Amino acid sequence: MSIYDEALEIVNLMTLDEKAKVCVGKNFWEIEGVARLGVKAIKVADGPHGLRKQSDGKDHLGINESIPATCFPTASLLASTWNRNLIQRMGNALAKECINENVSILLGPGVNIKRSPLGGRNFEYFSEDPYLSSEIAIAWINGVQMLGVGASLKHFAVNNQEYRRMIINAVVDERTLRELYLSSFEEVVKQAKPATVMCAYNRLNGEYCSENEKLLTDILREEWSYEGVLITDWGATNDRVKGLAAGQDVEMPGINGENSQKIIHAVKCGILSMEQLDKAVVRIIMMLLEKNKHSSENSDSDGQSFTNEHHQLAKEIASEGIVLLKNEGILPLSRNDKIAIIGNMAEHPRFQGSGSSFMNPTKLDTVYDCLKDQIEHSKTIVYCQGYLDDGIIHQRLIDEAILASSNADKVVIFAGLSERYESEGFDRLNLKLPPTHEKLIEEILKVNQKIVVVLSNGAPVSMPWKDSVSAILEGYLSGQAGASAMVDIIFGDINPSGKIAETFPESDALPPYFTKTKASALYKEGLYVGYRYFDRYAGKVAFPFGHGLSYTTFDLSEPKVTVQMKDSKFNGCTAFVKVNNIGQQTGKTVVQAYVSALDSICHRPLKVLGQFDKIELEVGMLKEIKLELPKSAFSVYNTKTNRWHVEPGVYEVRLGFSSVDLPVSLKVVIEETQSDGKLEMTKADQFYKQAYGKSLQIDDNQYFALYDLRVQEMNAVEIKTFDLNTPIFEMRKTFIGSILMQIIKIGVKINMKKQNNEGMKNMVKSIVEEMTLRNLVMMSGGIVTHKMTEAFLTMAKGQYFKGLGQLMKKSSY
């Protein structure tokens, strides 16, 4: 009997009550089963760079401590490895730790596009490029799922900011949506087949993602043939019944049973058909049966220790993702040099982000510990704090650092963003480092220019001192073993090979339109995000996408390209090139292939990443590599036919080592053999083409006119009346709003009493100001019910007696 037939048989035996219950989480971290029929509930846990399983104190924000687990580098560094095999090994390691803790679903990876460097959660996402994001995600999921643990691809979709993330309406034109924001999900779904897909909090073009039928059913299930389970992000449900009808299977977390009753009521009243409910239940039961089976098979594996093995893997990943941004011959350092190690982060590293992915590492390396013997017993290396993590400039500490630096041959400054500057829950205000770090670098430059700056941050930062220092190492948030990897790179025991997976802008020259608006976020830049934007509109950058140096040098030669055909149609091409290590040290590099359309009728990025390969070569070694560029690298989305379209014409395939270092160019001619319909120039094509090379300026009315978007339908205007999705903070001038705000603040104060993480504090502060009546049900653990929130809303509108009546009235479901 197939698993589908087995699930169908069980569903036919289930009561309406049981069916409704499996569509709502059993509790905070379990998906409900059917105990009567032998189907067990399964556990889920946060990822994506480690297992965040909470033993008690349930929350989805990372406030309460989790069990010890390997803290691998965060996604920003994982993508910088450009190494599929390495990331698959990490996925495998994550699965082993899940099996040890009886966790069936690991919540990750996140493949949302880094629309702006200011996105507060960028450290948890891979890249500004959808192809690179999807390739790393496929490797991650394959590694996890090959051992029977399920992944949860998130956050579907267009979840690109933290400001008002629960309610913001992302307004995106169809072509941009398909080519950029859904593209990072599409191939992952088709190739890796994640066990679950997690919907995002936000609205997309007017509809909450948790109930967006076009997104969940038309695209994900019908176009992409996804057969797995759709779950909500924690608290992302707006209307449970509407979400179920739209294709959303499981609401997480389960709180107080109200939404189960709503489902039952909807079926009995004919609002929701039994057929619609059964479709979701069959998918859920199939997943539960599969995970029950794997859990049973792995029942004897409890208690295995992977601490040392996985710590070494975490170091290997960090060593391949750390990026050498600049080197004027100063690196690697000699251990015989007289070196000043400056910066509190050398002793107290920032190695992960704050929020739902914040975890408890099994062990933690620090640069100070790695160099402790030399610092304490040798005169060749000295250490000074330079700053504290309190945001205050301590002149005494700076003076100590200046003195140590003036007496040193070389200076290594550890700087970056502390938790208070970036976290889930809030977006960054600018690209600047903390003033204490900037001041330290400025002052030391006055006495010594032989400076290596080592950065710890989740996303790009501005570097006004970039041209003055001798070297820059981007360490990102490199996990529990990142410090030892960094020390080995500094002293040349490891040759750096990371390549940044995002553009570092010059100073604060940021892409436009990532702004704080209360109702909607208009994606007016369209396709022009990251290097796509800087290529066409902004020119010079600090460090380009794909950039990363090595202690050796590589050369490309003898390129050629062949076109692939399928059924007399263009089906991609294959580029061949020989790579030679012409330097003095064994090393790894990433050869990147970009596609440019030279004569397109529609507006397009100057180039898009089409393929990449990471290889290792010994000194003098020459190796030919093959880069297979898929058809999708040449395609645009035709909004008239709702199909992908390959334009006939001349294309250029450019090969090299970053988005601007592309010494090899190959011509590809695509004949008119397609049957994809005809591309026509649109108003948007005319506008964006005319703006090439100029400042990209477009106002709201222009944007809506270009795409014939209806302003009211897209909710681009402020809503003046209160509803369940209005932040309670905005109701604070009403009597009930002021009371609720006081209660929320008291609850937060109690929960945050033992919390020292400044990122967590800032995240919670942001959440307090953005919490809605709808969110209050989950945040209160079900103490506040949906019925109560509806009554509170009535009171906030000034109808106090009617609201009191609603509180006393028995629910109709």
C-alpha cells in the first residue's frame, strides 16, 4: 500500500473534530497527530544554522534558552562559500542533531531575497541573487532530508523587511515577482521537494500570504507541482478558514483550540467543503506517517555526541565563507611579527544573529583564546579591548589601543555590528558601524597604517576607512568555530576562498525605495536589486557581488560554449574554460558565469548569474571546468502569456571571478525557434530603459500607472479605521488601547528580566510597538482569545457597552 493510500484510509476513519485538530498545531512546537488511529504528533524546531530546541519556556523569538547544539555560520556566510557539497554536509549534520533530539522538521532554510542591505534579518538569508540562493538552499535541504528529517522552506513569499512584517503589504509587479522573489523558491521546490513550505507574515498584493490562493495553490501547488505540507509562520494566520480554503494546511502554533472550532463550524455551515478540508488532512497525515516511520527507525540513535565532529565542520564552513575583501600584501601575517590585536570582539565574538535562530552553542572559539598563550607569555602579540559593548566611547580604552598599535608592526582590529544594531524584528537605520568602532579605527590609523580590519556582521557595512587600511576580512556571523578559522586565515594556515553573495555599496549609496511606510511597501525598483541595480543605475560599489580575494592567483583560458537544444528549442548552453593556479599557494576559487541579453525588447538587468563552480587547484595546476547554464538564465517572464520566454537574439556569456571581474566573453545566438508567444514592449519597459545610467526615480502614481495596478486593491493608502491588524500602539489613545499597552509592557518586562542580549531587547521593543490584536492571541499563549480581541476592537472604536456584550456572549463556533 502506498503512503497516499494509507493516509487516505486513515482520513476516512477520522472524525470532523480530528480533521480540524490536525490542521492546527498541537502546541508551540508540535504538529498534531491522531492518537486514536496510531498517528503520532511530531516535533519541529527552529533552524536554520543550528537546532534551536527549547526544553521549556516556549517562544518563537529566541528569548528563552535552547538545548546545546552546534551553531554553524549563518546564511550570509553559508552563501559566501559558494560550495554546494559543503552546505549539503552541513545539512546532513543538522539532521543528525535533529534525530538525536527526536525533531522531525527543522525550520529552514530562508531564501528570501536581500532587497536592501538594511534588512534586519539579512543574516538569515542567503543572497540578493535568486539563483545562488536556490542552489545553496537545494544543497542544504538535500543534506537534511536524506536522513529523513524534513525541511521547511521559508518565508513564502516577499518577506524582505522587519518593519511591520506582520501586516505590511508588499506590492510587486508580476514580472519582478516571478523573476526575482519567487525565483529563489521555484527550483528549490521542484528539485529538493522540501517536506514543508512556511508562509510569510506579510501581505502580497493585498492578500495575506497565509490565505493567498494565487500564491499557495495556483503557483506553488499547480504550477510547481508541490505535494508537501504548507505551514504558517508562527502567528501568521489571519483568517484560518480562508487560509485552509486557499491551500494552507497547518496553522502554527496551536494555542487554545479556537481555530479548530472555527474550521468545524465552517464545514457544518457549508463555508468550507469537506473535500477542501480532506485535501489538507491527507497531506498532513502523509507527512506524519513518513516522519513517524523515520522516528521509529532512528529510535536507537539517541544520545550520540557530534560535538567535536560538527565543531570541526563548522570551522571548515567558516573558513570557506570568510571573505578577503582587500589585501595590499599584508596578509598572511607572520607569527614572528609584533602584532596588536585590538577590539572587544576578539574576546567576545558576535557569531550569530538575534531572534528565532538564536541558539546555545556546544562550545565557542574566540580569537583571544586561540592566541592566549602568545598574548600572555609572548611579547610578539598584545591585546587591547578598544571598546566595550555599551555604545559608549571610552577614551582610556582607545588610548591603550593607540599605544599598543604605535609599538606594533601590524595591527588587527576586530569590529562589526553588535546585537543592538541588527536582529530579527527591526531593520537597520544605515550601513554604519557603531561609533565606538569607527572612532577606534580612525584613531589607530593616525599612528599605524599596517592595519587589518576583521568584520563581524550579518550584512554589508560602510567603510569610510576602506582606502586607508591594508586589508579587510569579512567574517560575517561565522558560528561557534569561526574565530579559529579566522585566526588560521590571518596567519596563512588556511587560504581564504569566500566570495560575497551580496553587493557592498559605496558608503550609504543604497538602492532606493526600501522605506518605512505604514500600509504598503512598493517595490518600485522592480528587477533592480543588488548588483542588478548598481550595474544599470549606480555605477561604482565598495565591493561587487561575487568578489573575494585569495593568497594565490587564478587565470582563465581557452573558453568555448555549446548550445543545448531540446525538441528543436533552445534549452540552455554549456561553457567550458580552463582554470590555472598561477600563484604560489594551493587555493580555491569560484568561477562565475553571467548572461547578458544584447538586444532585448524588454528592460532587463545588464547581466544575471547563470552558473558557478568552486574548485581547488594546487600551484601550477590547470583544470578545465564545465558550467551548464540553464534555460532560465536566458528567460524573462512574459506577463501577457504568463509563461517563461526566451527571446531570440544575441547573448553574451561572461566568465570570471566576480560580477565586475569578467575577463572572458562568449557569444550565444538563439534562433527564433521558440513557441513561447510574443514579447511586446510595455510601459514599464519604456520607463526603465529610459532610466538606464540615470538615477532611478519613480513616484507612487507612476508606479501604479506602469503596471495598471489599482491603488485601493493594493492598499497603498493608509487605513483610517481600526481593525484586528492595527498595531495596539496606534490604539493607545483609546481607553482599552492604553490598558492593553500597559499589560503588554508589564508582560514584556517580566519575560525580559534575565535577558542581556541587546538585540533581543531591541527586537522586543519593536514587536511591542507593532503587535496587533490578532497577534495578541499567540503572544499571550491563548490567555487572550479571538473572541476577546474582537470585543477589544469594538471598544477601541468607542462602543464600550457593545464590546462588553461581546465578551460575555458565548462563541458561535
